[in-house]
Amino acid sequence: MNKVLVTPRSLTRSGHPALRHLTEAGCEVIFSTPGVQPDEAQLLEKLPGCAGYLAGVEKVTARVLEAAAPTLKAIVRNGVGMDNVDLEAARRLGIPVLPAVGANSRGVAELTIALLLALARAIPFSDAHLKAADWQRRKGVELEGKVLGLVGCGRIGTQVARMACGLGMDVLAHDPYPPPEPPEGVRLAPLEEVLAAGDFLSLHCPAQADGAPLIDARVLGTMKAGAYLINTARASLLDGRAVLAALDDGRLAGLAIDVFENEPPGDDPLTLHPKVIATPHVGGYTTESVDRAVGAAVDNLLEVLGRGSTGP
């Protein structure tokens, strides 16, 4: 019997109907600790002997892969990010790593727009003060005519661009592999122009190959004074200390983040800053996105294991 390890926190906590296709195909489904992101020790305990691995955002080290390699035929993700997996070790060991391409694009795009609006109108500030019986108002900004700079114009960035154009924003986008035809109303531009021109800047790109932050002190110095920054992509894209300093001195008017180096982030000063809106990695955590992502992950795994598909 092929064992399959399932570790995403939402699935270990609540399960999902698509997982039954694994058992129907003759697989034994095992779970990591419910609702807890597994560490290396737990993966070393549970993954060896498994043929399949439906992974979450936990770090999957070379040591774990080497221990599991004799039986592991594939790692699948219920999302698109794969930089938590040591991909070089996976390639060396012949273990394919398969994302659920496009499954959560709509959810992340809609969260990005929600965060953009929340920053523009200081919604969390107003809500918190009213609930504390403290009548305070913070002047907002309107989005019509404002420039949204997008770093990354793939599936998520394209949907964000279309929504932003619908709000009357001017959209500049940079992508090293741009779409053949950018969305209507979007102008592709060099990265430096996008960074410098945006009243709002939203990141929709993978981590940099060398792991260095994209938004560091130098880049922050080139951005428009009083700009807003949104990161629903990768925590490593931000130099936390530099961003914190820019919030303190007003170079950044606000920050919204949905991704963190450590999840949960604990008492991270960036998360706790009064100019920061933080959400607990919920970009793809919608009913529809989860259904698409888990279904795609299960299909990918069944295909590798030669057990068919969950589709019609």
C-alpha cells in the first residue's frame, strides 16, 4: 500500500473531501500533528516509507529528502510556492516537486485588493478605535488616478491589475517573463520605473535566487515618498529592518503583509507596527481556492502514482 503524508495545517486540522480519492485509489493517508506546521524532526519520523507527500509551507530540507528518497515518488503542493523545499536536493534525488498552478490566484488577488483598500482608508485603525469607544478618524486617500506598481505580472498579478484598473488606477507592471499581451490598461515597464512611480507597490514574484531581499534600504530610497507596500508573495522579499525604518520615518505610509519568515510570527516588531496590516497567510485560504488547490494536488499525486485522476 502506498502511504501518503499530508501536512498543510488546514488539511490536518479539518481534512478535505478530495483526500478520499487517495484512499479510494488504495493509498494510506497519514497526517502530521493537526493544525501544527511540522518541523524537521517530525518529517524525519513520518516521511520515510511514504510514496507521496502533500506538503504545506514547512521547510523540507535535504536531510529529510535523503531519508525519504528510497520510496518517495513525488512531492505535491496545494499552492504554487516551492521555495520551502530544497529543490536542488530534490532534483539530485530524482523526486519531482509539483505545484497546484493557478489554483489560488483569484484568492490571493482579491486579498491584495482588500489590503490595498484597507491601507488607503485605514480600516483596521478605525475599527480598533471604535471598538475601544475611542472616536478617531484618519484621513484616507482615493484610488482613482493613483499608480499601482506590480512586481510580477503572472496569474496573480494579472488579476490584481484587472481589478485595480476597474477602480480607476493606473497600473505599471514589471515581469522578467511578461505576458505576450498585458491586460488592458496595464503598461509594462522596467523594474526601476515601477518601484519609483508607484503610489502603491504590490509584490507578486518569487523569492530572489540568492535569497536577498528585493525591497531593501536602497530600493526604499528610490520609492515615492509616502508610498504604500503590499506583500502577499514571499516574506524574504522584504528587508524587515529597512522596512521598519521606512515606516518610522514616513518614507512608507503603510505596509500590508500576508507572509512571514516564521508562521506564526510571534512578537515580530514589523507585524506589531501601527502602520502595518497583517493577515495570517490567508491569500489562498478561501473555500474556492482550497478546493481547487487540494483537488489539483491530489490529481498530480495520483498521476505520478499511476492511480488515475479525481476529475470527471
